[in-house]
Amino acid sequence: MQSPIMAQQREDSTSSEMRHDWLADRWVIMAPQRSARPNDYVIGPTRELDNANCPFCVGHEDCTPAAVATYKHACHHGSSQANHQASCLDLWSVRVVPNKFPAVNSNRKSLVESASFPVPVETAESHASAIDLFQRRDLTGGHEVIIESPQHLHSISQLNRESARLVFTAYRDRLRHWLDARGLAYGVVFKNVGLDAGASLVHTHSQLIATDILPADIARATERMELFENKESACLFCRMAEDELDHMVRIVEQTPNFIAFCPFASRFPSMVTILPTNHQPRFQTLSESELEQLSWLTHRMVRRIEHCYPDAAYNFIIHTAPNRLHRPDSFHWRIELFPRITKVAGFEWGSDCYINPLAPETAAAALRAAGV
């Protein structure tokens, strides 16, 4: 099936250009002429849903570790609901469990003992023999799965509005637990949908990983935000939101407090960033009304992507301010959402310079036109 975006792209300019991603200090090559290659955006069919042995379905709770948090829909009273109320009290709508195969464990060291970072390596001129090429350390943190529905659904777009809000409430609460209550350095919520996105189960779910160290790429991103603030006396993403709203060519959708747009230097085709328009460093400070808006907007953006790219795998990531930053207020939280419709190949791996065959202006126009 040919993507509706592909046909539109071929009407645009076929010349390449480079665009600078200020946050990553990375150049991205926009190469719309590559969209004429055979098999671009051809996506295989989704795996059939099979709930017979799914560990995330209601009734299979003993297949996962015990839940650390559960969320339920509010029961509505009334004659039509009277007989349903007793069963409703036992039914979970969102369930958070430790990952059965965690990448990060809470083990060996307490959070206090492991809170310090590795000691920086001395300069080669002063201590040539001090560089250890085989450094290692314990890693403390947590790895959780947010099961987004008791039903065997494959996409967050299949949830109703209240269910989507509960999912985002769980995101907020678990980030609060790991970053605010436990004091870990870094926490990220991410969602993998489809085999190409890294998902091993089709039942709709997300994951959270928290660690006591700050990954190097995240550290560099926070430094770039601080650098922009130093140079411009403004937040990088506040400025970005203002400029995108002024131009209105890459905006896909907006609410009173959030915008969704295709970034100017998108690394991937149809990549979308969702930002609060008011400065907010930390996702976990969202109010109930903001959670309602954000879950609605993200739900719609996923549906737009699924309309443009049926059966495509996709990822989204919530970037919130890490702890232990020199200037935490320079951070602006955001969500990145992108379908997996192209492959990262040799040039990208070798150069860290990405080739995007779809201009973000074209992608935004097609996503706006998508039926939701």
C-alpha cells in the first residue's frame, strides 16, 4: 500500500539540503529525491492479535511480577450500572509491574551509596597512565512496564479518552516515584509498537527505565539547552514553540497548552515533537487538566500516523528534566513520536548524520490532512 505522504512528496523539490538540529548539534540531510526509490514506505502487515497466552491480559496477572501501581476507571452509579459495580471494583484499567527481564535492577547498592558519578579521568598530559579503558561500576535503578489496558489491544489509539488519560497519569506518577521520591539521576518513559520499534509483545504497553547515571547524549542535550539560554536569555524550546507557531508550516495540531509539530531538522520521516507552550522543565509536574489535554493530543497524533502509515511500527519517548543538573530550569520537557518507516543504515551509523527522505513541511501537511 502506497503511503499518501509518498505521492505528495514527489510533487516537492527534489534537491537535497542540510538542516541543523540545534539541540543535538547535528546536521540532518533532507533528501526528498530518495522517496522515488522502490519500496519506500512499504510496510508489512501487523501480527495477528492472540490473547490466549498474553501475560498482559486481565486474568493473567500471575504471569507478571506483582503490580507496583494500578489505576481504575471511576464507576458511574445508575440503574444500568448497578449490577456491574461489584465487578468494576476489581477491574484494573492500567497496571504497572516490574519488568520481568529488566535492563536495570535495584540491587547491590543503595541509592544513596550509588548516587555519585564515576570520577572524571585526569588529563593525559598530567597522568598518562591514569586512563582506564576497562572501567565498570554498579548500576542502580528500575525498569517497569505500564500495561495500558486489560483488553488485548495493540495500540494506544484504540483506548478511549479516559483510558488514555489514566495511562499518562501512570507515566507522571512513576516518574515522580523514581526521580522525586527515590532521587535517581535520570528517568525516561518510552513506547515501542511493532517489531521494527523493538516491541516483543503486541498488547499495548509502555516502559520506564530509571538509572543513577546520566547518559552521555542526555548530558550533552542539557548542556546545549543551557548554552542556548546563556546566548539568547531564553529557553530553546520556548523559542522553538514561538517560531513554529509564527510560521505554522510544520504545526500539525495544538491545544490551549500544547503543540505538536514536525521539527525543522527531523532525523526521521514524519517525526513529531509535542511541547508544552508554557515553560515546564519536568513532565511529572503536569496538572490534571494538562494531562487531559496531553493524552488527547498524543492519542490523536498516533491515530494520524497510523492513518498515513497503516501497520507501521512506531516509538515515542518522554524526555523530562534529569536530576542533579546545574541549571534544571533551562530544561524543557517534550515528547518525541516517530514511525519506523525507514532504516538507519551505514552512512548514519558511520557519521551520526541522518538522511531524511521526507521534508517535515510535507509530513506535517499530510498528518494534518489525515482523518482521525
